[in-house]
Amino acid sequence: MTTIRASCPSCGDVDLTVRDVSVRVCANDHSGSYTFRCPACEMAVAKHADPNVVELLVSSGVKMAVWQLPAELWEPRAGEPISHDDLLDFHELLSDERWFERLTELVDTEPSA
Ligand SMILES: [Zn+2]
């Protein structure tokens, strides 16, 4: 059984098996990381992993998961960011039984050119 030596911020070097470690690679920027639960203090530990570390861990038998950044990051944004005043206005609007109708009246639903 392959032993993987990793470092816990509290306990220092700890020995793990391939099943104790997970590798994650972001499909968008190809950044990698690995995670494990420290066998001594049981804290979850996450660390950045350079491509050579990812390759080493995966070739040792560690399972790799590929994930993607949330699609919301590429949504077009318009207008100013919401402020505390906007939030208070919305809270006040919600106290009205017709809040949804009033809200749709406030929103421009015409498709912009
Ligand atoms: Zn620890």
C-alpha cells in the first residue's frame, strides 16, 4: 500500500493512504488541490497542488475529480451592485402582499438591443 506523507498545519507530517486523499482539478484554469482529513486531529486540510503533485498523487492511485467554476461567473451583469439601501427597500417591499407584482412592475422586461 502506497503511503502518502502530507503536512497538517497543526500536527506536522502525517502518513496517509491513497484512499485518505482526494485531488481536485479545476477544468477552467487547471489549478489543482488536494484534501485530506488529518488522522491525528481530524481537521480537514486543503492544499494547493502543482501539476506535478497532481500527477504524482493520481499515478499513486488517488482519485481525481474535475470541477468547473460556476456558470454564474460568465453571466452578463448590468447596473450598479446592490446596496444596503436596496436591501432595505426590498425588505419593505416584501411586507406588501402584492410584493411580486410590484417587483415585476419595477423591472424592465423589454429585451435590450
Ligand atoms: Zn492534524
